[in-house]
Amino acid sequence: MLANPNSCRLHCPNPSQFLDPNRPKCFLFPNCPRSPCFSSKSKFCNLSLLLPRKTSKKGLGIRALSEPGGVSSSGPQGYPQPYSVKIPVGDRHILVETGHIGRQASASVTVTDGETIVYTSVCLADTPSEPSDFFPLSVHYQERFSAAGRTSGGFFKREGRAKDHEVLICRLIDRPLRPTMLNGFYHETQILSWVLSYDGLHSPDSLAVTAAGIAVALSEVPNSKTVAGVRIGLLGDKFIVNPTTKEMEDSELDLLVAGTDNAILMIEGYCDFLTEEKLLQAVEVGQDAIRAICNEVEALVKKCGKPKMLDAIKLPPPELYNHVEEIAGDELVRALQIKGKIPRRKALLSLEGEVLTILTEKGYVSKDAAPGGSETIPDIFEDEEEDEEVVVDGEVDEGDVHIKPSSRKSTPLFFSEVDVKLVFKEVTSKFLRRRIVEGGRRSDGRTPDEIRPINSKCGLLPRAHGSALFTRGETQSLAVVTLGDKQMAQRLDNLVGDDEWKRFYLQYTFPPSCVGEVGRTGAPSRREIGHGMLAERALEPILPSEDDFPYTIRVESTITESNGSSSMASVCGGCLALQDAGVPIKSSIVGIAMGMVLETEEFGGNGAPLILSDITGSEDASGDMDFKVAGNEDGVTAFQMDIKVSGITLPVMREALLQAKDGRKHIIAEMLKCSPPPSRSLSMYAPLIHIMKVNPDKVNLIIGSGGKKVKSIIEESGVDAIDTQDDGIVKITGRDLSSIEKSKAIITNLTMVPSVGDIFRNCEIKSIVPYGVFVEIAPGREGLCHISELTSEWLAKAEDAVKVGDHIDVKLIEVNEKGQLRLSRKALLPDTGVENASAKQSTGDSNDVASQETSDKDSPKREELPQKKFIRRLVSTAKDRPNINKDKTRKSNSKVASSVSSKDENTLVNGEANIG
């Protein structure tokens, strides 16, 4: 069996013989780089290992076992000894453990904070994949419901597709780790992270970032630095490292920082109009906390870390860079001067094809060895070792040798297609950076702080509740707003167990057509989820409260063109669409993407970093930073930064933030020129929401058994939905005022609290019993009219006077302790008031007389109230009179009149929205 000592992988038909605990580990030579005894100073060369093996078509690849230096084996198979360390973070410690779980992985750790435990493993493929310019790293994060003592809902009762929240954490883990991976390592690497325990107090997302950074540092994956992450909160004027969930409820800042001991690699945060100086202070606090974690982890890596697979790194030949520049240098400069994205991309693709043809098919020949400058040599066969000359034609003459001259061509050089593509991309990036630094102009001719032309328009979709088209250069976003009730809210399932409802959410779509390409469509990608969340969190601080605007708001941002930060275009377009939908936002919000060229000395600069405003796609790919900032003139609401190189300091970040602030001011001024401008009022196609307050004890009467009552009200009135809350708030959603008023009247009558003396007219007789009749005074509310109270005359049976289905007027004369109602028809018949008064005087009861007189005085007033066609009966008392609908429907082409009744706290949300 032949083993390659450079890769230390053995091919063996029976690998168990090497894993036998009783067999000595003799298959690792001291010269092997994977061996703990390996010394780079050894004077001996690596040897090949020959072992007998049976002939087979395919060998089995095995990664050689090795023990970390300084850690003894504790298991029979040579697993590393368990090790744990406590690391101070903020005002408490986190516990890092390795060697306990997942020992067959390249590295695995568990990180504990309080009773929250995150387990992370790192594995890599035994064989490298095809070389590419993208490191083959995949990250998967999952929150197990069992961590909080719950079971997943649904039929299968197990976790399935990753939720948006988990996808966002995957991105938080991936983004800071990727810049630390060394170029040329093509073994597919996978990071798996699970939340095994959650106490509801310590968030697992920042722990997952730190756990992934520690696991990669302990693994064989070659990386430059250890990565850690922390969350920063702000309570008053105090910054808190890794705040608890309770502390985050009152925090003005939600900032997640990740980096190494000397550099920040990733920042993502959301706040409520904080100043740039506050953000920089928060980043500085986070950097200090990360530095402390990384220092402790470095000590852990020295004790139980595995040797890095540096021997697996394969880089293109260094001379290939010079060859590509020599072949395509002049054409590359001209191609990068093309302002349009699509023409520039096609020119670069054509040039790349020419370079590939020369270097992979025809072969590279140096210009010095071209035909015109070829070396002239005699047409002889010359042995370099022996200075002999053999004349092809003729004889050797001691005095005169006649030799025919001929030219010798250089041997062409061939390179692999993958290497040529990688080098061409790097050379293109180098030329673009040089153009920006030396010429002071970017590909589209702008200066470093110049912003592309902006154009915006609103109301272009007539049936949508709100719409806007925002264009900045070659980046364009079509934003659409839809308003609805609570049923349109997005339900989130989390570890805590309490269902979370989002009344505002932004959904971002990036179709392949926006960049003129053909690609996959379907479920949103991780990038789309991340960009949508950034834009959503940026707009959230300007939204009105639910009490002021009870609508659920959905914003869709479809990117129709892309050459730059489309997420920040979604912020600008979404803000305009909200105004066009009539949402009373507090202020306008815009976003801008910043870039940077760090090392300017290489291209003739003064060494100071060059900050770029409103970067394009090529500047993002070739630059050293992608910094997105959203906010207004006063402060920042959201920001996201990805650093591709080390060396970004706080002064550089301060300069970028201040330059971004100037850019936001310019964009806000351009958005004010929007034509046509946003309507700032509710669309005629938007639903109406009426809010009313009822007795909390009567909410069950509205719902009914199994929701039957509320369904019947919806069906009878024609409204879209009725939402009830435990505090007595009822929200009625409908398309027109008439249906809302009808359902409001039904609910008012259903939940009313009747009092003695109230008169109910046109009430239906529901049933007849021997001792009287039951009359429905309101939907679902019945009372007994005794047979003696039906008429002033004596009746043998109730059927002699009335029948089921008849409508009569009754008066409430008694409410017993059980809440049962006693009604009287006789009290409202003509000439019955005097008889009742004399009868009651004879019994010494004068209260009923006063009640009768009060009732008689109030009756004419109630009869004068305006009658609604959809109100079948009227509740009229002095106490409840303000509850009667006095609204008058006023129809308009653009807006609906507002109906307000202050005493019963009813509010109809419509009309014009004022912008703060």
C-alpha cells in the first residue's frame, strides 16, 4: 500500500487494522507534517510507505490519526483528553469544553452561558474539491425545541427547514470566519451548530459565533486568526457585553460584533437613531471583549489544537500573474473604463476567454521570444554536455565550415484553466483598485465621495395600497406595501414557547433577471433573507405604534436592476412606499453602502485608506470593506459591515460613518424630488379597521361557542374579520363603512349592559311558554315577559295575544341576581301609565312611578334619533346614548370620513396620514 507522506492519507482495504487499540501506531513517520513529532528542520526527506495490499479498483481514503501536542490520549482509539476552560465575558464567564462530545469530528466544542448550551462541530472532506475563488464553507445552525423543553409543532413533530431566524445566525457565523480562511484550501468544510439547552435568559446567537470560531481554531482547517463574537447592549449610558434577554427589552442598541484579537471583521446592529459616536464607542467595547476571548482561546489551541493542513494549500504559479498582466494589461485598462455594467462585463468575459485560449491551448510565449526577436543559431545538432557540432549537409573542413543559419523557438508554457481564471480575477481587481487610487476616478467616472443619479416615483401600481420605484444609478427597487388586519401578521415559532406575531415585515426578492442573467428562482436564498431583514430593521423605528395605526404592514422589495447595494435601495424604496400607502411614519429613512481601498501605497497613494460612497458591484467585490448604513440626518437605525482584510481601525470606521452621513443627507434631498410624490393617504382599496371597547367580561359573548357567534356576525354584516382581545378591544376589518357599522351595531347590542327602565323596540318573540314569552331584545340576549305583562287585560294563555315571530316593544322592569331580565309590554301600552301609578301608590311603592316618568320623558328623544337601515333595533338609554351610531357616511374618491366616538373609545382608522 502506497501512502503519500505529503497528505498523510493512507489507502488500505482493511482500515480496522490501524484502529486496533492493541496495535502500535507505526504508520506515521516523524517526517510527516501531520505527525506530532514532525520537525520542519529535519534534514531527511519524506519517505514513501510501502505496505502489502490486495488489488482493488478503488482504495479507501483514511485521514491519519494524530495526537495533539501536549495532550495525552484518554480513550482506546486515541481520542484527545477532555478539556475545559472558563473565559470571562462581560460581568460573567462562559464555559468552553472540548473532547467531551463529537470526538470523531475535526474539532467540536460546547460553549455554556448560564444554562444556555451551544454545541458546534467542524468537519472537512478528505479529498479537495475543484479549485474556485470561493472558499467551500457551509454553516448550519439549528435551535432544537427540546432545548427549552418543547416539541416542534406540525405532523412530523421534528425540526425541519431552517427558519429565517436560524438562517440569519448562519450568516452571522459565516461572515467573520470566511475572511480568515487561507486561499488555496479547497477541502469542503462544514460547520454544524445546535442549541442543546436554552434558559430563556442568555441568547445563543453570539455564543454560536464564538463556538464556531473556537472550533475552527482547534480543527485542521488552516486559518489566520481565532474569531469570537459578542453582543453589545445600551442601557442608559452604560454598554453591556452579552446582555440578557430581559436587559435587551430596554436596550437602545442591538449590536453584534465579531473579529479577532486585533481586528473587527463583522458588525451588524440596529438602534433607534443613535449617533455615530455612540456606535463607535459600542464597537470599541465589543473589540475589547473579543480580544480577551481570543487570548484565552489561543492558550486553549496550544494545548489541544490539531496541526493545520497547510500542506493541502495549492496556489496558482506566481509567474502566472505576470503572464496575465503581460497578455491582457492594456485591454484590461480599457475594459475597466467602460461605464455601463453589462458592456463592461461582456468585455471582461471576452478578454478572459482570449487569455484562457492563449494560456491553456496555444501556450504562453514571452514577448522576448517572439518570432521577430528569435535567437539565431546554426542549423546543427548541438549537445549541450559535449561541445560537438554536427553539420547536416557537407563535410567538416578544418579551414572553412559552411553552416546554414536558422531560428530556434521557445517552448510554450501551458497552465490549467482554473488557475488562469483565479489569477485573471485577482489581476482585474488589482487594476480596478489602481485606477481608483491613481486616477481618482471609478469605473463609472465618479469621484470617491460622489453618489450616482437618483430618480424615484410613487403610485405606479393603481390597485396596490402603496408603491414606489426607487432608482440609483444601475440599482433599482420596486417596493409595494400591503395593509391588513392581524390575520395578515407573520407568526414566529421560537424556543420560548410564546407565539410571536410580527405586524411589520419586509420581504426582499433578488431575481436573476436584475443582473441580466439566467438562474434559479423559488424559495428565498440566505442572501435574500439577510438583506430583507436588514432593510426591515432599518425601517422599523419610524413606524407608528399599533394603537395609532392598527394595520399589519407588509413591504415587498423586488430588485429589478442591481449594480450596488440593493438592500439600501430597498430601504429608500420601502420608505417611499410606506408614505404612498398612508402610513404615518415618523421621518424619512434612507440607506447607503460604503466601500474602501485600504492599502493605497501599493498604487501610488499616500497610504491613507480611501473611502468610497455608494459603491457598485465591482467595487464591492474588489474592495476591502462593505459597510451599509441606514438612517436620517439625526442618527442611525441599522448598519452592517463586512471586513475582508485586517487593519480596519476605529478612526477609519469614524471616517466612513461621517462620509455615510453626508451621503444620507444627499439622498434624502433627492427623495424629496419624487415625482409623482407619495399620496400620504389610505388607498381606496385598503381595508378599514374600526376599533371599539367593550366590557372584557362580554368578550366571550362575541366569540360564542367554538367561534360560532363571531362567524355569524361576520357573515351577517359582510366584514372581513373581527379580532377580539382579552382587555375588551375589538377590531373590525371591512371594505366599506356600511358593513362595519352593521357589525358594530350587532356587537354593541350583544355586549350591552341593560338597566331597569330601558325600552327596546321591535323585538322578536322567540318562544312561548305557559307563563309568558321570551323576547330577544338584542342578538343573543333574551328576557321573559310574563303573561300578566303582555296586556292590561287578563289572558288565559299567551297565544291569545301574540305568537312566535311577532315583534313587540318591551320595557325592562327588573334584573334579578342571576342577570335574568324581566320585561313588560303592558307598561308601554296606551293609558297604562296612570293605572300603573295608582296601583303602585296603593302598595306604597313610589320608585316605579319615578322610573316610569323618567322613561316617558326619555322616549320621545329616543324616537327622534336617526334610524339606520341595517340596525334592526335600537338601544336607547340616557347612559348608553353615546354608543348609538351617529356617524354619517361620506363617500369620496380618495378617502373615507373618520368616525369617532370618544366616550366608548371607538376609532375608525382611515383618512389622511400626517408625516412627522
